[in-house]
Amino acid sequence: MNRVYVCSCFGVTEKQVKDHAAAGACTPRQIASASKAGTDCGSCVRRIQSILGRGNCPRRELLDQGMPALTSDAVESEGLSEAA
């Protein structure tokens, strides 16, 4: 399997970033909370931003209503633990 690493420091792949985004992560900070990507040297933050895209948040309507878009339940149900 060909893995494209976004974060070399923590071994986070592009697929993992996309999976976290699908689970509701809309910002690099939320990706960092879910996977640690971008929290060491920081060289991957721009790549994470480009993967997330501008305003491309599948759960944006939840944020607009003041509700959390990324919950621990969503992460667990999507199988997106740090070990994923």
C-alpha cells in the first residue's frame, strides 16, 4: 500500500487527515487535536490546510449552530483513534 505521509514527525497520512476532516475536523488545530499532526516541527501545517481546503467542512452547519463538529464519539465511531 502506498502511504502519503503529511506529518513525518508523527507518521500521519493524507488519508488519516481526510478521515479526520470527514469526522468533522475543519481546522489544522482540530486535526492536531485528533492526531498530533502539526504539533512538533510544524512543517506540515500548510499541507493540512490545503487538504482541508477553504471552508470545506462537512459539519460546518453544526459549528454555525454553536455545536461541536468534532466529538470523541464521532472519532471513535469512525475508527479514527491515534493508532489508526
